[in-house]
Amino acid sequence: MSRLKIANIALIGLGRSKIESLQGDTAVHDNINVCMESVVKSILSDGNWGFATIPVTLVSSPITDEEKLNAGYSYKYSLPSDYIKYIKHFVNRDTGYSQNTLNRLSNGYYNYFGEDEYQIIGSFLFCNVSTLRIQYVGNVDESMYTESFILACASRLKVLIMAGFGEADADKMAFEEKKAERMIDKAKNIESKKRTNKYSIRKRLSWG
């Protein structure tokens, strides 16, 4: 019901009545349903959301010589169907990476691709790592959304609903968009603090 909550927060912010369901044949329902998926995906792609972070070992796909030449990489991996954004990848100790560039965990290391170290084409990731386990942001079930994420989505959806109904002039739209950006940044900061707290707790536990 999180997406319904997102819709109703946006509608209340516009002085409109709440809806009981996302299914309906009104102009309000049409406007919301046109925008909802793109709003959720765009905000998911804009941060490293803990609730949507998924670890997975990617399945290697056959790569042709032409693909190697065009992409400039030796390995090709199928991305999960819910993939939104790459975060980082797991690297075994014997991969030849410089230890100074790796962040050690209990049973290996995580590393981060630079912009020129991988490429995503369609539903595939190309790189030069022979075995690839990644963490990524996925388009997870709405039951996993946090309150701050819901509010961030509602703030962006509100702007799009306004645009869809032509309810505001350019200055008002710009003002509401800035409010939405602040709400999104606030939600991302909350996520960042959660990750920092988890890391601090893990360090204290490892020190005994």
C-alpha cells in the first residue's frame, strides 16, 4: 500500500481528496498511474537505498568477438530484471587488485568500478572481471519502502500531478520542484546516516 500512500500524500498536498485505490478511471487515477513508476524508479536511481540494496552473483553470458570489440570488455553479465543501479562489486582476494584500493570485509573485499571500467548496454553489464558478485539497487516491492522514501516520492509526484493538470505557472512549478529536491536530499541523508551507523556498530563488534 506504499504507492497508494505516496499518491495520497501528493494529493493532500495539492488540496485534493484522497483516493481509495490506485485502480480507477478518473483523470486523477490516470495522471498518477502515468507518473508513479517513473517517479519511484528515478528516485531509486538517485541514491543507495538500504531497503532496496540487493546482493547477487551475476550470470555470465556468452560474448562475441564483435561485442568485445564494441564494448571494450572481455566479460558480459545478465542483469537482474529488477535492476535499477549498480552500487559496488565483490572481489575475491586472488583477483590481482591492489590491496590499497580495496575495502576489506570479513571474507573478501568490495571494490567500485570507475566510469570507464564497466558499461551497461541494454540488460547486460560488460567489464573485465571474470567472476562478478554485485550489490545493486533494485525495484523492490513497495512493502519495503521507508517513510522517508515515501515522502520523497510523494513530493516529486506532486510536481508531476500539477504539471499534468496544468495547475501552476512556471514560478510555482519551480518552487515546488525545489521543495521536492530538498525532500529527496533529506531522504538520502537519512539513508546515509543509517549506513554509517550500521558500519560503526559492525566495527565495534569486530573489535570485541
